[in-house]
Amino acid sequence: MTPVIYALSSTTVPQAGVIDVPCYREDAFNGRTARLAYEEKWVPFDFATLTERDHDLATAERGEEWTIQGVVAVDMDWLVSVMDSTAAAGKTLGVEIDEVWYYVSPLNMEPTVVGDGYVVIGLYR
């Protein structure tokens, strides 16, 4: 099955506009990688909430030449918890969606809550 993500690339991240982003929840977590499960729920995200720096980070290459592949939404409290946990252990948080691994980072450097407590994260490969 093809993962349900809102697909983007470094050249297609818009400056503004509202999209519907699929929501995911944790299915398992091993201390570095969270396996996510699609919730069959979508939340709106407005690209106008991105600062110029947010947009530059979303469209730039990340370490090891990783670029944005898409976005999904996850629970804000869960994300803060697992990011703190992996950072404390000196690790980088990744997620697995339908057996595809992504490095993740909130799209907004100051996370913007959307829907009922979700935050949009970029998926990088």
C-alpha cells in the first residue's frame, strides 16, 4: 500500500495556501524510530504560517542530502515527548510509514497547532 502522505518536494513547497494533511498516531517506538499508523483523519494547514526561515529550512537539503518528500500531522504532545527523548539520547527522530523510513522535523520551527492538537511535520529522505 502506498503511504497516505501529502507529497511535496523542495521545489513545490508553496509560500501560502491551505492544504489538508493526513493525521498519524504512534503504533510503536523503539527509542529512535516511531512506526506511525494512518488515522483516517485530515487537518488543515496554512503555508502562510511558515516564516521565511521555516520555508528555507523546508526547501533546503538536510544533512546527508535529504530533501522533503511530504508532510503528515501528528499529536503535538506526543511529538514533543519523543523529540525530547531522542535528543536526550543523542539520537535523531525518524518515523516509519508503511515500511518507509523518514527523518522528521516540524514544518514550523515554533510549532503551530492545527486541528485538535496536531502539528505538521516534514518527512525527509
